[in-house]
Amino acid sequence: MRLFIEHGTLIDGTGRPPRPNTTIVVEGPDIVAVDGNEARHTVGPADTVVDATGQFIMPGLIDGHVHLSSHQGALPGVRHTSSAEFATLWAARNVTQILHAGVTGISVPGGKWFADVTVREAIDGGLLEGPRVFCAGRALTPHGGIFDASDPTEDTGPRDSVGVICNSVEDFVRETRRQCTRGVNFVKIADSYWGDVQTVAPEELTAVVAEAHRRGVRVAIHSRGSGSTRDAARAGVDWIFHADLATAEDLDAVAEAGIPIMPVFTQCLLIAEQTDALGFSSPMRDRIRAQLETSYRTIEEARARGIPILAGTDSGNAAAFAYGRYHGREAEIFVKHLGFTPMEAIVACTSLNARVLGLDGRVGIIAPGKLADITVWDEDPIADISILQRPSQLTAVIKDGRLIDRATAGFRRLQHEPPRARPTMQG
């Protein structure tokens, strides 16, 4: 079966100027033709045609910082919202909302249990309708780290925590091996909450990177502080979250290592906009506002050094960060506060972010040979970047070459095969 997208304006994710689209041809999960190659393709009775006349075609959004299972609010009739079973059901429910908002890929930097890994496998196996999921397990954090939920007198924290306590090189390596065995796509290290102190030692960072990379798994770090950002770059992590307090020396180390930074401004901006009702106190909001301004200036300095800036929102990390609402807001922040052009912001949310899915060069671009993750919008995101925050303006979402039915709940109908004969043992 094939899918044809005809007419409209194409924003292909490479940064090239928008151009008129004639026909995009998709066969299976792949884009096979764009623009002038459609003459050799004839639409058949089994093919699907999307008429994008007057609309705008671009790659599916990629949100590089989404938590699926790390937060579950109190729900009537549910006694154990933090159990492995409920966390998995919660995550499974959320992925559909995310996909229906035009987000065809997400990177999940930590959650409870291995709920996110299970949901990723359910999507890959065809049981659930959802975006591509590239996920970590519980964040590796020492006492004093952001995800340290332990009693300081104990060696370990609660089993349902988003973080797992690691207080030595041996602890960090052991947990890295455990998570790699369970099938995580990357390992998340978590330094301190605000970055005022460095809680993860350089030798611990180096050990995690060496072990994970040896097993073909990537590494990212929550690092708002100066020393942790510099040491993470020197250890060779694959990307750095935040880097708010990074100095010129720290950014020089990041630039020399060629490592991207994902600032995740959306989270801080949403907290600053809240009231006490959702648990964000006035002093905390004041601290967030001040740190946000510092972070803007830091990322401007990072851009001046040629450091790639990735896009993530922290959707799902708290009740205020609803799924499906804010995935496009980081693009608007880039334009409004950092001087990105709308096209640069779209590239950050598409082709540049492909690396946080482990699909560098395979998604985020509309071109022959790429995976067909595509969205169609009824207004021009170059003229108004905030359109990417409004799923109501989506007219089509395509993932892996399939036109998504956004009226459905998200569970896919399984195509059952006839039973096969079991192999017999001989000898």
C-alpha cells in the first residue's frame, strides 16, 4: 500500500526555504519520491491520497524530553498509582495523546520501573498506537541528586522512585549493566536539582559512558551546574540537559567535544506561570525565573560556539505539564528568547532532534529514503511558530508511512496469523 501527499507547501526539515509540493510518495514506512519523481507513480485503488492544498507539510515533531511514567496524580478508585502495573498503563494511555499532537518521536529521560521500555516494546510490536519511543530507565543519581528520594540514613531509595541511588563507581556500572540488559536505549545520569553543587564525580561519569557505549547504549545527563557540565563533556556523554550555570570554560569543553545541549526551557517557563495550587511555591517560582534568564544567556553563548541546541519540553513531569499541549512550545521559546528564526526552530524540533531517537539522518527530514514521519498543518508555522502547539490545526499525522486515525483511542487491531506448527525436538 502506498500513500500520496499532493500539493501544499513543503517544509522539509533540512532548513531549506519552503517550496511548493507536487507529490510525496510513500511506500510502506519509507518516502520513495518527493517533487519531480512522481510521474512514474500511478495512484491505485488501494492507495491513500492526502490533498494538502493550501496547507503546510513538515516532518513530525520530535520532543527530546518527555516523561511517560514518572508522574501519576491521585485518581479516584486507584490505590497504588505508583505501582509498576499502573505506571505502565498510565504511560500507555499518554502515548496516543502525544502522537495525535503531531509528535511522531519522543525521547524519555527516565521513569518508574521499566514501564517506558514496556510501552516502547508494545508500540514497536503493534499493540499500541504511539510515537517512536527512545527511552532510559530510572535515572542514576547519588545522595543529593535530583532524583534522590531516599532517607539519608539509608543506602537505597524507594523502589518506585524515578531515580536509583548510586554512590560509587561500582554502583553506577552495575546499574548501567542492569538497565542495558533490560533494553534501555540510553542511560540517564542525574546531578543536583539546581546545579549549585556537583553530586556526580568525574570518574563515575567516565565509567557510565564507557560501559554504556561498549554495549551500544547512549548516555545523557541532567546537569544544571558548571562542573558537572564540563566533566560530562569530557567524559563523552551524548547530550546534556540544561547546562544553566555553565561558564565560558565549561562551554568550551562542550564545544570541543561536539556534544549538543538540550536546555528544556518549557519546563521552567510553565513552572513560572503556575500558582501555589499545583505545588510550585512562590520562592521556587522566583528561583526558576532567575535561573531561566541565566539559562537564556548561557545557551546564547553555546550557540555562538557552534554547539547544537536540541529541543525538549519535560512534558509529563508534573501535573502542570500536560501531554499533547506543550510539545511545540520550545520552538516558540527559541524564536522569542534566543533569536532563532522559525526555520531554525523547526530544524531543532525535527532533523536535529533525530539523534535523540537514535535515528540520525533517518527521520526529521522529508526526502527519498527517509522514514515517513510527516505532519500536515492548516496554517504556516514559519509565519507563526506557535501553530506547532495547536493540534487542532493538524490535518494529518503520518508515522511510519501510516495515516493515523486521530479519532481512535490508540489500541491497534492485531492482525492475527493462523497458528503455526511447533518445531519438534529430535535426537
